[in-house]
Amino acid sequence: MPQKREITISGDVAMVPLTRGFVAQIDASDLHKVAGFNWFAVVQSYTVYAVRRVSGVKGRGSKISMHRQIIGATNDVQVDHVDLNGLNNRRENLRIATPQQNCFNRRKTRANTSGFKGVCWNRKSRKWQAGIRINGRSVHLGLFETIDAAYNAYCQAANQYHGEYARAA
């Protein structure tokens, strides 16, 4: 078995080294939940997660994410990183979320051309259009003369309908 990488502690934060030079942060009080395992980095399109292998049934292995292990999440729930940093696994940054709530806390997509989440240019009206998804449905928030007005409409709707999971940027 490979040598375990050394975890360092500074105050109430523990730094867990991963593969590829990445480091995950956890609360020092959660050290007992991650110590003794070799954690590796899984690079995804927008973030990096700390993951380890677990033995499975009939010799088939699977993986568990550090954030799920720390918070004790069951398979039927999702864990949201408040700051979108998959390596920040401090308890203050983790929360249980429904799939819908987890989607509320997403960055704007790569296809976004306005630079503002929930805002696009409407060629037909030659105005800025704001929209949001509420309960799985796209909701038109209006057409606006300025991009700032459209973005403000999105932010207000996100705060109203998405609550603590709202992300405007």
C-alpha cells in the first residue's frame, strides 16, 4: 500500500495533501474522519474534489468524496459547497442540499455571453432579457434597456426564490 501523505494542522484547519499537488482543507476537529486514507484529486470542469477509494462488494471498488464522508451524507442527498470550492471541506462551507438547491448555487454557464448569470441579449427586441428557473420551469423576468437592470431583476428573483442557495455570479 502506498505511503500516506502527511496532514498538517494550523490552528483549527487541517490541510490534507492530495495527488497532483492539490490540498484539501478541513476542520481540525474532523481529522479523525479523513486520517489514515490516501486521498486523491478528481479534477472536474469547474472545481477539484478530494476522493478516496473504498472496497466494494465482490471486489468491486467505488469512491467516496471527502465532503460526503465529513458531513456523513447518505446516498439520497447531495452536499453543496457554499463557496463552490470542492477542496474547501470545512463544515461552515458544507451543507446538505436537494438537487434543485445544489443547482441554484451554480456559476454562470460557459455559454453565457452577457457576463451576468440569468441575463442574455434579446435580438428581436434589442433589449437585455432576464430569466430564472423556478421549480424546474423557466420564468421570464422581463426585458430591460440596460444590462444592470436585467441583472438586478435576476438577483432579486434569485434571492426571493432560491433563498440561502441563491448565487448571482
